[in-house]
Amino acid sequence: MVWERIWEMMRKELRQSLREPRMRATLFAPPLIQLLVFGYAVSLDVDHARIAWMDLDRSAASRELREAFTGSGRFEIVRSLENEDDTQASLDHSEVMAIVRILPGFAADLARGREVAVQVLVDGSNSNTANIVSNQASTVIRSFSQAHLEELGRQRLVGRAVDRPLRAPLPKLQADARVWFNPELKSRNYFVPGVIVNIIMLVTLTLTSMAIVREKEIGTMEQLMVTPVRPVELILGKTLPFGAIGLVQLFVITGAAMLLFHVPLRGSPWLLVFASCCFLTCSLGAGLFISTISQTQQQAMMTTFFFFQPAFMLSGFSFPIRNMPEFAQWITYVNPMRYFMEVVRGIFLKGVGLEVLWPQILALAVLGTAILTASALRFHKRLD
């Protein structure tokens, strides 16, 4: 194996890729679009929920509850409803995300220490948003109820203390929940690291899949056949440039995630680079295999699409793998994107190291070796 020939093949491949408009679009458009979309547009956060208020009690306690909702900073009361027809119309036209109904007798039951129900009608057409709004409303109501119960308890204890002094304070149990790794629960911190996996996979898979096919279409494959370039040198010359492009995009997206979107990088950058190299063997091997079974660049593009889309859906980028059907979970074990997604999020958000992520990195190395070996064996320095 002569590295001079490999170097010349790499230079030729880079010049040819950057000169062709379609390849330049593949190189720059997907990273830019995905980064902007998932960094700025795609968000599962519900910071200001638009709600309507229906007060059938009209008491000081119901007004205090309304102030608790507005003071929480998570709700914006945009309408005050008077009857059930307005309730139905508000939800039908998606004017609000939820409606809070205060039933008659709310203040009286609260003053007597009875169980009080506050009805929250949530628009469930978007299940994720409905779940978040429902939980946030329940939190405000529980806090309001707890404050009133404590005040009622203090009043009763003061009344008893007049006749008989208290010997010991009453026990109190309070839950203190803390969120690790993403305290503010920003979906941006969850999505942006996953964009690294998608971009590296999509770009390197697409570029590599068209490497051999392009030689067939423009008629230079015959020239390569009569040169002293060996098959292994041709494979390295075709794949290493795109591996270098994948690493460059890793650095660019990581820098953008930290500088533009303020996503924390708590783990080792060197471990991220090492895991990326293992993942690149998978994507480059898969692209080389697609290139050997395709006759035209259009075929290569279509095959890449049908390969990437299921891998993306089963990677855990948007949907937790544990929530998938059992047969789909078994399929994810041969999906390299699944393991690299866990590695990237573990390094960015959790700051874990090799002692935790070694099973995922080992799986990437095994899959990459198998895919790249199978693709290289299929590759022949001849026309099919």
C-alpha cells in the first residue's frame, strides 16, 4: 500500500466533491438546516401556556388562585369565560391550551378544610403539550392548596394553644424534587447534541454512497481500473476525505452548540472525537456498500434515504427507545445511531466518561468493523 497514491486519491476526491454543485449542497445544506431548525424552531418546552379562566365562585379565594396562576410565570390568561358554550368554542378553535374552572362553593369548602376540586380542561390534540400544561397546572394548584392548609392548621393550633400549650411541633413532610443534568428542562439541550449524530450520518453516508457511482457515470472507472491503484488504496482514497469532513462538521456543530445555543459540554472532548471516529467507520462502511450496489447517483440517493430514515427514527433522537414495541427495540441493537446518540448525550449533558460509555463505544467499534469489512469485500476494482 502506497500512501502517496492514497493521498492523491483523497485530493482528487475532495476537489471533485467540492466542484460539483449537488455535492456542495449535500455538504453544507443539511448541517445548516438541521442546526437552525432544531436549535431555534423545534422545542417541546411550554413556557407560556395560553389558558382561559372560568370562575363560578367569584370569591377572594378564587381570585387568589388566579393570581397564583399568573404569578407562576408559566401561564397567560387570555380569556374569561362565562358559560359552557364559550368553553366549547375556545377549545374547538384552539384559542387556549387549557381552561381552569372554579366550581361554586370553592371558598367555603376551602375554609372548612374539605376536599376541593379545581377542574382543568386541557386540549389533548397535542399529547406532549397537554401533559406539560396539565402537570404545570396541577403543581400550581397543589402549592396553593398546601399554603391554605398550612394557614388553616396554624389558625387551629393557635386556638388550641389558648387552652393547652403545645408540647411538640406537628411533623411535616415535604417533597424536594431536583432535576439532574438538565435543571431547566430545556428541550434544546436534548435535541442539539443529537443533531451531531444526524448530520454526521447523513452527510458522510450520502457523500460516500455516491463516490463509486460517480466514477461509473462520468466514465472514469475504466481509467482507475488500468492504474496501479490497489482496491484497498481506492477504498481509503474514497472514504478518508469524507471521514475528515465528518470530523470537521463535528467540531463546527459542537462549537455552535456551545456558543450559539449554550448547550453544556460536561464530558471529555477527546472521548467525543474517539467515539465519532468509531461511528464514522459505520457510516462510511454503509455508504460504501450502497455505492457498490447502485448504478446511478439517483439510485444511491434513494437508497441512502431509505437507509437513513428508519435509522433516524429508531435512534432515540425524538422518541425514547424504551417506549417502542419490543420488536422495534430489538432492531435498534444493530443501529449505530442508537449507540452514538447515547454517547453524545452522555458526554454533553451528563459528563460521563469511558467507564460508563464503554459498552456503546465497543458496540460502535464492532458494528463499524463488520460493516466496513463487508463493504470492502463486496467492492471490486472492476465494473459490475
